[in-house]
Amino acid sequence: MATQIETTDIQSLPLPPDLPGYTWRPARREDVWALHQLLLAVDKADDRNSASTLTDMQTQFDDPWSNPETDSLLAFTPDGQVAAMARTFVNPQPEEEIRAFLWDEVHPDHRGRGLEEFLLTWMEARARQRVQAMPVGLQRVFRYGCPDNLSERIARLERRGYQPVRYFYRMRRDLHQPIPDKLLAEDLSLRTYSPELSRAVLDAFNEAFRDHWSFETITDEDWQKFFIERSSFRPDLTFVAMDGDQVAGFSFNTISPEENARNGINEGWIAELAVRRPWRKRGIASALLCRSMRAFKVEGLDFATLGVDTENLSGALRLYEGVGFKPVKRFIQFEKPAP
């Protein structure tokens, strides 16, 4: 007899009979440490350098887009290790399109046993329930992100009808190379982030990124949980370009000593770089970028790192290449219509 998933929600699914030896249930807060161990093993096996810190996983466990009790599933081994995980995320207040984001991982020691196919089936079933419960009238899609070196995973997605819709680079820049001396125009000023700027920077974030592909508005709750409370956030190295009392642009910067030690690279992240439309084409992005790199160098870092949409219409990729950033990893966003 197939093992049953331990859950009280309507999405209960029986396990296929050829997957014995696992106990299944939704994720709980006390599982975060074991989940972190799974992600560290996945990072090492797949050369990703993507796992966050344990502290951030604990802070972000309760996600407004994903109720762990109904939208997650873990597979446990008899000794209590997490062999696999799956979770679905849906914006509770979609604006232009209802997107269900699917995320699953399987421990390297447990791959090739059918877990991957089952998790994708489970996520699609749960995501289907979620998007069907959303308001009618908006297009509904399943979205799945994947590094481009995971050929088996990519083949599995394509067999299930997913198609690549967007490509992203992780780019890195050697700070030992000369950094251009780009400054703000004289009518603008540069400030270091402080709490009293938080609201204005969030508003600038949402305005600046609204015309970017697949943008989802950042709420106050999201801003606090995923940005301000992030353990790597460096307010003292986050810079805001001001035009009088208006935020013209900003560079939101992070450094994680824990991740640097784990990954063996001494880097800072330019996590978000944005300029509001009325102030574009004035060199603000270049000035913020170079100021951030100089600050990272003073901190003793060897590299600056960032992520970019390769089709960004604002010319971000050209900007980064122009000051010495080079791609080091590529990620693919896959999508298929939600039935």
C-alpha cells in the first residue's frame, strides 16, 4: 500500500507505491535546520552557491505567499533527515497575472528514485488548486526557476510542457581592478540608508521596477521580512541618490560573512539597483554602482556580485558589462499555462 501524506488539507495525495521508505508531511518551523542542511547539500552537489543563511530561513519561514501547513511537503528519512522538499508560492494580491512559483529540491543521495517526478506532480496539483481559487479574469501560469547546468531537471520540465521564458545572469566583478570614478550630478546628493528613508526607498523600488518583466509589488510586510530584516543587509553600505527630498535611485547592498566562508569567495552583493524613470539617463546607476564597489573594496572584499535579467529593457546588462562585470552563472525561468 502506498504511504499517505500526513496532512489535514484537501490536497492530500497518496505516494506512488514505488517510493517506500519515506515519511511525508508539511514543513514545520522546527524543520528549518534540517531544511537548511538539505539546501547546503544541494548547493555543494550542483555548484550553486545559492543557499541562504539559517537565520534568514527562520525569519522567512512564514511567507505571505505560502502557508507551510498547506503549501509545502517534506520527505523524511527514518533517521529524521529531509530527503526532499517542495513548496508553492502565489501572490495573494496579483495585479496583472496569477503566477504560481514552484520550488523543489532533492538531496543528492536520494536522486533518481522517482522523488523528482512525484514532487513536480504534487506541486502542480497544489498550485492548480491555489490559482483556481484566485479571482477570474487574469492569466494563470506555473513558473519554475532553474540553473542552466541542471540538464536532467531541465529535461523533466520540458517533458511536462514547460518552456524557457527568461534568462538571468549572476555577474561578478573583481574589485582589485580599477573602479571608474563616476559621480552624481551636482544637483543630486548621496545619502547612506537610514530607517527614516525606508518608506521612500520602498516606494522608489516599486516605481522603478514596475516596468520590469514579471514584477510583483513589494508590500510593507515583504519589505521588512525579505529586505530590511535580511541578515546580510548592510544599511551602512546602502546608498540613496537624492534630488532634494526625492529618492532618485538607490543601491541596496548586502554582505554575508557566513555565505562567503561557506562558498569560499569574499564578495558583496549589489542586491538591488534602481533609478526612477524621471531620473534615468543621468548616470545615476553608474555612480551608485561604482560607489558601492568602492565601499566593498574598503570593506576588504575581493568581488562585487549582482543578478540581472538578460533582456532588461533599461540596459542594465550593458551597464554592468561596461564597468567590468562578467557572467559566472546563468539561470532560466520556465513557464507553462496553469490548467
